[in-house]
Amino acid sequence: MSPLPQPPLPPGPVADLFGALHELHHRAGWPSLRRIAAEVGCSHTTVSVAFSEPRLPRWGLLELIVEALDGDVEGFRELWLAASAADTDLGPTTSVPAPAASTASGPAPAEPDQRERFAAPRELPAPIVPVVGRAADLARLDDAFEAAQAGTGPGVVLITGPAGVGKTCLAVAWSHTVAGRHPDGQLYLDLRGYDVSRARTPAAAAESVLRRLGVAAAAVPRELADRSALLRSLLAGRRLLLVLDNAHSADQVAPLLPGAASCFVVVTSRDGLPSLVTRAGAQRIGLRRLDEDDATTLLAQLIGKPAAARPDAVAELARRCAYLPLALRVAAEVVTRDPDWELAEQVARFEGRAARLDLLDAGGDERTSVRSVFSWSRRRLGPQAGTLFELLGFSPSRELETAAAAALLGAGPAAGAAAVDELLRAHLVERRGDAIGLHDLLRDYVVELAARRPAAERHAARQRLFDHHVRATGRAAAAAFADAGSAEARTWLDRHRQSLLAVARSAGQDSPSHCLRLAALLHPYLEVSGYYGDAIALQRTAIQTAQRPGGDRAELAGALRRLAGVLRRSGALAESLAAAERTMALYEELDDRAGIASALDALTAVHVRQGRNELAGEELARAVELHRELGDGPGEAAAANRWGIALMQLGRFADALARHEHAYALYRTLGQRVALGRVANNVGVVSLRLGRYEAAHAALSEALTIATEVGNRAGMGVALANLGEVAERRGRYADAVESYRQGIEVCAQVGYLAGLADARRGLGVVLARQGAHAKALETLRAALELGRGAGDADVETATLNDIGLAERLAGADGAASHRAAYEAAGVTGDLFQRAKALDGLAWAALAGTDVPLARSHWLEALGLFDGLGVPEAADVRAELARLGTEAPSTLAPVE
């Protein structure tokens, strides 16, 4: 831009004023008239006239131009007053009284006349309607006002909140409701703290208020303190409402506060202005974004008739606008601009980060463009806070702890905390528990800002962030599953689970080591807590990362092993087996004996679930020895525990109990409480099979206590279901139903299908014994489908037998169900369920009056039950006695 033409003027004060103005324009880099006009808030023609016409411009306009060009407002005021006095022929658009004699303390002689010339302003802008979702905030303003009138509260209210949240809208709307109670006027002043124009200085703001109250320009004192004193004198005893909008600091506001309790002041700011609260006693009212319902209501009212036909589109648009009132109003204007477009098509345009911010630019109006409004807040930040704000665009997580933010910034804890506090005060981030976060539109904005920073800075910031998360996760995971078990650490993991998963996924793109480390650290927590979907997704991300060229094959095997375990727990046995087999192949290729032992654990866990107990037993014997040779106590304990499960399903209860007790002792020594709780559950199940109900109840109660303490939700569900079976065996049906229902609820929450199926199976048995036959059969058949879906052969076989029992209690023979159970038990080698099937078939034969067949089935069942050492043998022996058959007191044990 070239210099602007100067008007031809003779030497003197007027020429001096215009010369200084053009010199200021030159020092500012000759900005265009349109740019200056945008800063001032007028047309470029008006600015051109002020520079080029041989006419003294109004002081109010000249003041804004000087502020926009970063000039000395006080110096130009002196030049303007001198020009006004020297050449009245040029005639300023507003006459100026001759300067009064002044003293160091201001225009004392003129002060008595000021109250006589007091002008009662009526300056409130028109309210922005509709006002939605602010009833509680309006009520708080009412309460604050009434308290101030009664002398029991401060006469200053501070409305704070993020950019675009509707602070001015609320302040103006409320002010209109009390305007009639302020007969001496309602003065509105935009302090331009966050604006395209330069912010008003405290001195300029004080002068503007005094002039609006009728004080002549020449009578305005030079010193800020004197201006403030004059303002207090003018307002003494008057009832005036003062709305100070868009303040950026308490220093802007403090000189404008009346001394009279009869006046009331409403201040709005994006900053929390803590010093205004402490120094002036201001009552702070914080505004938040609208909730979903209120945001949708506001948007529907703004859009009008088209909104009624597509409430789903309105709700989606509200979500994409982050429920921010300014964005909602701009979006409503955008989607109603062209009536030929369908609303849903218009809403679809708001998908995507850049598109959304571009559409919300309000037609180029910088005062309502969402991107511009955010930028004004950014400009007010200090260097550290400003850098952190932009670096947040590099964070993959929606929330960050203060320590994580400090790591991202590359600053120490104190500097990081200070930067976070500044962002919070500026409402550029939201406090979310122990973390900070950004709403979606601000996140879109910071991602844009971050993209402009150098690639090397992006890499360094992300590496610092990833390092922090690995360290923090490692500490929390170690504490959560230590012997004592830290509830605080588990709460931290729960609180930040989604953020940690997002970091791990993002690290997989450019920092494989961090991704793989987080996948290993988070897995025990995710699996124990029942977040199976998250665990599966995380391990698959780790597998993809490790499979890249140059990837670590040992890391790949570890991720596959973890994936096999969580797939098994979720019921995907075929996929689990495939992952376990790939794990074994990799570890054998690497000749990693510890890895081979862990792969055996993964394989046998699937085989046990599938009912391939003989194979699993052989593999587990090998695994126990291998872990023992390696000095791997946890591995030996895990293999011993699973071996016990296989032996129990084979009917070798005494051997199973011995393996579980060995695992229990190892885990207790190692202080691994999660695993200790699982083994205690298995001890309880074997004790239950053996009819040792007191021992079973004690072990299962311990399992439930440990699972609850360590947050093992699947373990809680299983222990509750097993306690239900103990109660059912004792005839305590009400207690059994309650335990089963709790177990069902917990297993359903975590998606543990095998546990859910078993709990429903147990509930069905109790319902059958209580005579609720239809409900019992419905529950049992649902359990059977779940068991089959989970691929759990043990649950499937047991449920078939229980369906046969329920059918018999309902008046049918149940033979088909027991026969199916008998065949299934033959495949799995489950002697206990095979004996139960024979018992059921005996009852079916007896119902058909085939006594010899019933006797034959019972004799075979007795042989199995006796060999297993279970209490069911006594029941069968009693039935044989009723048939007049003398059974052997003890049959040979089952081999």
C-alpha cells in the first residue's frame, strides 16, 4: 500500500495533527484502508475521509484509528485538542468546549458542573434471541442483583466462559430485564479485549465512559486515576447499569467500577479474571457450552420449519458444532442460506475438520467467524501457554493430564502447570477431572495451528508425549496389580483408558517402540477389567506395527500371544487357536524357550475350553516342567492352574485340587493377586464337586473379594455364579437366584460369554427346582446357545444335562437332552457330566417303566460317581436301593 494523500493545509496545529497521522500510518507499514476499517469497525470510505479531507475528524473516530495503528492515543488527543482550538473554521463534527484550567489532580474547578450536565445513556444493544438453555444462569444473575440491592452482595458480576459460548448474549438479555430499575441509564461498552480491533486501554475506556455520561472532552482528566475518581463522583447516588463487555484483564475493568452501591456492573470475559474477584469482590458466573438437548432446541428454532422434518439432521449438526452457541447460530445461517438444498445435505457439508471451520466463517465477518474468534483468544496467551495450545494439535488423545501437557511442551512440571492454568483461565481448554480437554471445534482449530509448525517440532513433541505415557502407564499398571493392589492406580487407568489407547494407536504410525510397549503394559489391565474389545483392537494394532519391514519378531509373537488369550476369553476360540499356533511357530523359529512355554500356555487354554482335556493335560505337563527349568514361577503357576482345570474336567478331582493348591501357593508367594483370585475360584469349584460346601464357599468368597479389590470384573462374575451353585446345592434357592443374577449382570457387562452362559445355566436349574418350568427352560436354552457361541464344551455339556433335568421336573422324560450330554461328554472325556447323563437317562427309563434299563444306567453312573468321589454317588445308591438293588459300597476308582 502506498502513502495516502494528505489534505492541503497551512502550517499550524491542524497540519501538525494530519502530519502526525500520516507519519503513524507510514510507521505502521501503510496498511490498507479496508484493513484499518475492519479494525475500527466502520467503512473504508470513512477512514479515507479522516486521512484525506481538510476537515478535522471526530475524536471518537480518530481515537479508534490511532489505536488500530498502535499509536499514542494520549499524544494524539493533545494534538486534536490543539487543532480544535486553533482552527474553528475546519469545525470538528462534534464541538469541543475550551479546555478548563486543570491541576495535577485533574479539572477540579469543572467537576461541580459535571453532575449538572449528566447524560443518562440508553446504550444496551438489542437482545440476541432466542436465549435457550440459560434459565439457571439468568436466575443466578437475578439473585446476584437482588443481593446487591439488599446490600448483602457485591455490585459486580463477572460472566466468564469460552469464546462463542454466549456471554454477551446472556449479559445483554438479562440487562434488558432490569433496565427499568436503573433510571440513570444503562451504559454498554465493548472493551475489545478479544477482538479484531485493538483492545481499549484502561485510560481510553475511562475517557469513553466519561464522555458518554456527558463530560466534555476538554474536561476529561489526563491521568487514569483522576478519570476513575471523576467517574465515581459522577455515579455517586445514581442508579446506573454498566455493562463492560469483552474484557481481557482486571486492569481494564477496575478503573471503571463505580463506588456507589446503587449502581450494578456486569462484566464479560473469556478470562476468569481472578484478580477482579479478589480485588472487587466480583461474583463469577461461568458459562458452559449447551447440553445436547438445549443445543438442538436452539438450532431447531433458528432453522425453523425444515428442522421439524429432520430432527436427526438437526441433532447431528448440533453435535458437529460442539454445542457452541456461536457456531450453532452461524451454522443455522449457512444451512438456511439456500432453500433448494435439503437439510441433511447441508449438514453433510459440515463433515471434516477444515470444511467445518470454513463453513463457520460467517461469510467473512471476523467478529462472528468461529476461526477468527478463537484466534483472538490465542493472541492473548503468553509464550508458553500459546505454544502449548498449538502443540495440543499433535496429541492423539482428547484429554491430557497436566503432567502430559508439560511433557508435550517440553517444560518442567511447574512451567507446564502454569501454562495449563493460563489456558484454563482463558477458557481455551476445559477441566475434565484430573485432565484438560478441547471441544471438537477448538480441537479442529489447534490441529490447523499445529500443522503449520515444523515437522521436526512435531516429531519431538510427540516423542516426549509418548515417553510420558509409557512411564505413567508402567507405574500405574505395576501399582494396580501389586500384592496390595492400588485402587488409585486402577482408577487412573480407568480414567485415562481411552486416551492411552488413542496414544498407542497413534504411536503405531511413527513410533513403533512406544506402540508395542503400551500394548504390553496395558494388556493385563484391559483383560482383567473385561475390556475385551479394546484389548483385541490394541493387540491387532501392535501386530500390524510389528509386521512392518524391520519389525521385531519377538514383539510380534508377544502381541499374538496376548491376542490369543483375550480372544479366548471373548469366546472366539477358532481365532484364538490360530493366534496361539502362530505364536508357537514364531517362538520355535526364534528358539526362545520362555516364549515356547508361554505359547504352550496359550494353546492349552484353548484346548481346555474346547474340551480337549487329554491333549491339554499332556501339553500342560510339558509347560510346567519347562517353566520350572527356566525358573519362571509365574509361568509355572499359570500352567499348574490350567492343568488343574483339565484334570477336573476329566474327573480327576483329587489331582486337580493338588495342582490348584500348588498354583495357589506359588501365586501367594509371588504376590500376584489377580492370578491368586482366579486360582481360589478353581479351588472352590473342585471343592464344590467333591461336596465340600464349606470349603467351596470359603474359597469362592476369597475369589470374589480379590476380584473386587483388583477390578477383575470377569472374575467377579464367575465367583458370583459359583457361589450361586453352592447356595443351590444347599437348598438356599433365594440366595442362589440373587448370586446368579449378579453374576449374569457382571459377565454381560464385560462380554465374558462363557461366564455368562454358565451363570444363566445355574439360574435355570434353580428356577426349575422352584417350579418355574417354562422360565427355567427358556433360561437354559439361552445358556446353551451362549455356550455353543463361546465354543465352551464344558458349559455346553453341563447345560444339556440341566435341560434334561428341567424337562423331567416339568413332566417330560428329558432323555434326548441327557443322551446329547452323554455323547458330548464322551468327546471331552468329562466323566462327571457323563455320570450325570446316565443318572438322567435312568430317571427317563424309570418314567417309562423300564426298570431294568433304569437299574443298568444307575449302576454305570454309580461306578463313575464313586470313582470321582462325589456326593452324587449317595443319591444314586439310594435310588438303586428303592429298586431293591444292593449296590457295592465302594466301586473301583476311575483311572
